[in-house]
Amino acid sequence: MIRVLVADDHPAFRRGLQLMLADTDDISIAGEAASGAQAVELGEQLAPDVILMDLRMPNLDGIEATRRLSRNNPAPAIVVLTMFEDDDSVLAAMRAGARGYVLKGAEQDEIVRAIRAAAAGEAIFGPEIAQRVIDHFTNSAGPQTTAFPALTERERQVLELIAAGKGNASIAHELMINLKTVRNHVSNIFTKLQVSDRSAAIIKARQSGLGGT
């Protein structure tokens, strides 16, 4: 039996998944999480085989929750199930450790197939997402060096917004995280960039092409 944890902040969607998976004889719901933080907590407590992870959730987003859960030993197979299909979201999920990426509009058979494939150790993507991944690597002109490789994906997002002139409150609102978390990220960014203030961070970021010119 494949034990699945559903992480999504919409009760109706969680209920729909529950009803959908009830039709299978090899998949059971181990638990439900309404936030990224709860997904991490229940993922560690329940040790599910597969986690269906939404990207936009309160307290902690799905990307960071995926990153934290992927450090577990053994780590659950995480399949992102979301409405977001932009390249940044797909690639961020892959870097964080997601084993699959399926859109919420997918048919029941596709979602069930993704769960079974992830549980078997395979990587699986919905047709639209698979094409995006192929296009991304096809269009990449050889190896590229990422600016500030020491930064996490979330820290890079925060730095982008700092470089664009956003304040901490605006960053918290845009990334849907709390103000204290933003402050922690900013502090980590200053340390990793070896700068003492926001102005110096902006200069370094813009010199590397972040946040416009």
C-alpha cells in the first residue's frame, strides 16, 4: 500500500483528492496538511511514501517544504501538484528535490500514475511540464555559472526583490512568508555576500544582473 500525505491549503481540493484516491486499491491517505510547515511536521511524523505538495501555502511554501523534507532519511517521494506551470516554479521544485510535477487540472489517471511512479523511485512530469523541461535544456546555450551559488533558492528570490528596491514588508507579501522569515533571509544574504547593509547588497546583486539595472 502506498501511503500518501496531501499538502494543500484548500480543504475542498484535499477532499477531492481523498475521494479520487479512494477508488484505488493500492493507495491510501496517510494524512493531510494545510500549510508548508504542517507538511514538514507530518512528513517527519508519518513517514509517508509520497507527498502531494502544493506550491503556494501559508507559513512555508511548497518549495522550501520540499527542500526540508528531501533532507530526511529516508526522504519521501514528493510530487508537486499545483496550478503553476512557469519555468521558475518547475525548476525550483526540481532543485528542491521534487520527484514529479503535475498540474491540478490533470486527469485522475495521470495523478494516480504519478503517485505510483514516484513511489517506485521514478521521476515523472505531466505532459505540459515535461515539454517545458525539455525546452529549457534544449534552449540552454551550454553550461552557465549561477551568481551567488551559496544562496538557497529562497534567498535568491529575496535578493532579487531587494535588488528591485522592495522593502521587507513588500517581500513578505509577495513571497507569502512572514516578516521574521524575511529578516532571517536578509541576514543570511548579507553574511553570504559579505556585505554589511542593504545598499551594498543591492550593488552586488545588480552587478550580477539581478533586479534590473
